[in-house]
Amino acid sequence: YVQLTKQLQYSTMMARNSLGIWLSLLSLCAAQHVPSCPLTMKGVTWQFNNDTDYSMVSVPNKYLCYEKCLKTEGCRGATWQLNDIAQGVCFLFNNPKDLRMCHYCESAIAPIPVDGVCNSSDDDIIDMYDANNELECIKRCASKPGECQFYSYFGEGSVLPNKCMLLKTCADVTNAEGCPDIHSKQIQCFPPIQKECFNYKELSDLSRREDAGAGNFCDKEDSESVSPDWVGKSWYRVTGKAGNFIPVIQAYY
């Protein structure tokens, strides 16, 4: 039942997400520098692997989904998707890669655990705050991009319950066995993505397929037979009846 639920829910999520030139577009969109550290991003997720990734239904909001990732060993990213039937679906990724679009979703990239606890000097410590949970600590660190690279969150069972220490570096690491409920991790941010990655038009007409049959459409404004889904120079995504990509060979009729 669990495996079937994983497949059905993720199939629902990805059914409308034909990629086409979308992945190529994403690869072109990572060059712009943005002076921030976005932890979450709407409208994107990663390729789901049934062997290594997990999904859960009836997760009412994205924050609970992200907290489940933080508490799950090996989780490096999470996607929460609004689903009226399942009351919210949470996907946990062990190796998030192949970024792609999704509908009614938001994803978070998880920090990387340190093999132990950061034993930092005063020069390494940026500040210390109260934090009800680790997620609040992560947000604090992300609010100082370029400065905060690591953090240590002190849980309720630690010597400093519910404290968040922001760190510049973590060069010295001590054994975690002597420091119960202290979580030292390296912050991770989404790569910057330009607005064209989300502001695009769609090529979805059946005539674009190699096996569509006879036709004489052209993607030019002065053409006598302008393609029915082409509206001028812009960013496009191939989807729907057009398939997943632009044909690279001449169609035969």
C-alpha cells in the first residue's frame, strides 16, 4: 500500500510536467547572481526515485514536511504539494537532482550534517538566538548569506535547550556522543534561477509531432501558415500533445 501510494501520488504530481526543453532552459538560468540564500522555491521539485526517496500523504502544510526531512536520516531535500484528496503530499529526497517544474508545490533544500559537533572559537560565532526548532535556526542562518555557513541547533535535551548558534566556519569538530541533542550542519541554498524559467509560453499543438501527418506550419510572424501555438519570440516549453521535445529530424508524411 505504501509503495502504491508513492507511485500514484507522484504520478499525479508529475503527469503534467513534460520536460522538453525545460531542462535545457534551467541549465541556462543558473548564472545570474542573487545576493541571498533561498531555502525554498515554489514550482520546482526533483526527479523522484522509488528506490531511495519517500512520500507521505496527509501532511497538512509545508513546514511539517520540511521538519520531517530534518528528522529523517539521509534526507537532503523535501517537496510539499497541495493535494485535496491526500490533504497534502510530502516527498523526501535522499539525492535531489534533475530539477524540474511541478504544480501547486514548494520545495526546500536541506542542510548537510557535520560529522560531529562544531567546536567553534569566538571568532567563528556570528550570534546566538532562541529557536523553538531547527527550522527557525536554519532561517536565521540563511538570513545572513555570505556570512553564515554553518549552524548548531541545541535541542531540548542539550546543555543549552532551544538555542541556535550561527557560525562562519566549522574547522574544528568534536565527537557528537559527548554532546547530546546538538545538531551542527552546513547551510545549503537553491541556485539562482532567472525569471524566464517560470515566465514562458507553451508549444502544445499536435502538429509539432514527427508523426502528426501532413502540414506546413511555420514559427514566423510573416508566414502564411503560422503555427497555432506560436505567438512570437519568447521562451517556450514543449508540452501536451506536442510531446516532450522539438523534433530534430524532418517529419515524413
